[in-house]
Amino acid sequence: MGSFSIFNIVVAVVVAFVLLRVGMKILGSFARPVPEPPDPGELRKVRLTYECSICSTTVRMTMANDEVPEPPRHCMEDMELVTPADEL
């Protein structure tokens, strides 16, 4: 009976150690710093939709040199950004 309780203690210590290691790895993954922004002029992935106020032409922009680039021109006017603010 004495060896059975020692076995339980050893198993409990091993399980606690494994849980501690897994928990530390998960918490460590949250502590990574935010990556540096790309160099100026380098293209970034964006998902913006613009619409022409004159003819209603819609354009989706997927790559740009800035996070919120200048709007494209259509019908000699700047297009309007129609992407919802929560998706920027």
C-alpha cells in the first residue's frame, strides 16, 4: 500500500510538470512582439473595396504600399472607400 501512494505522487508530479510546461508554452506564444512593419515602398496585403460615386464601378484592392492608401481614381474623381471600418 505504501508503494501505491508513492506511485500516485510520482504520477501527480509528472502530470503537474507536463501541464506547467504546456501552459508556459501557450502563455509564451502570446508574449511575442508585434512584427516590424514592412519597409516604405514594400507592398502590404490589404482588403479594401472602393466604389465610384459617378458610375458605381467597384474595385477591390488587395495589395498596396500603405495600410490605408490613397483612393484610386475613376471617372476623373477619387473613388469612395466602402469597406466597413471594422475590416480595416
